[in-house]
Amino acid sequence: MTIEPKTVLVLCTGNSCRSQMAEVLLNQDLAGQVRALSAGTQPQPRVADGAIAALTDAGLPTEGLTPKDIDAVLKQTIDLVVTVCDNAKEACPVFPRPVPQIHMPFHDPHGEPLESFLRVRDEIRARLVPAVVEALALGSGFSK
């Protein structure tokens, strides 16, 4: 019996830093259990160079990352919504069916040195990945 991965939507305002890093980290660390997507309430034109550098520094894939508007993912079946900034929490859309949500804000490193992106990346991995495991009751299959 194959278990379908749970779909997690990570939302922030610009979808250029925190939500992009969270999408990649969740897809990497919870591969097979979670399919992470990210979107923004007001997406930026491109993913921040610092976010790409922080992911590359950890040996994580960055190909195909692009900011997406929340409307692009609203029709998908979402099992959990994670807001990573206060603005996205306030502007979080109403989904076609009730969706569990968690709010876990992270510092916005946009425009700061690479060290800020690295710190936020590590904080997302340390706090958000286990929170998603718990929220979705994924059990002991989680390994870092």
C-alpha cells in the first residue's frame, strides 16, 4: 500500500526568501511523506540571491524555484498551510475546504548578508520541519 504524500503550502508575502527555503527543506527532509509548495500574497519577480546561495551552501537543489502567486496553488488539495510571516498570516486566503494552519514567523533576511540567510535556513530546518511532522502526525519516519 502506497501512502500519498501530504501537501504542505508555505506562504509568505514575497515568496522570495523564507517560503522558498522552507519549500526546499521540507521536500528534502520529508521526501516521500510531504510534497511542499510555496506561494506569496504579493510575489517578488524572482527568488532572492541569498536564499539560492543558502540552499546551495547546504547542497540543496534550487533549479526551477520561482515566486508564485497564491492563486496559482489555491485549486490544489492542501493538507496543511504554514505561514512564515505575519503579513501572510493576515492575508491568508480562504481555501475551498477547511485546511489546518500553523503560523511560524521567521526573520526576513531579504537585503541582508548571506549569514542572515544561513541563520534563517537553519532555523527553518530546526523549527519548521519538526512542526510539520507533528502537525501532520507523520510519526517516526522523519530523519535529518
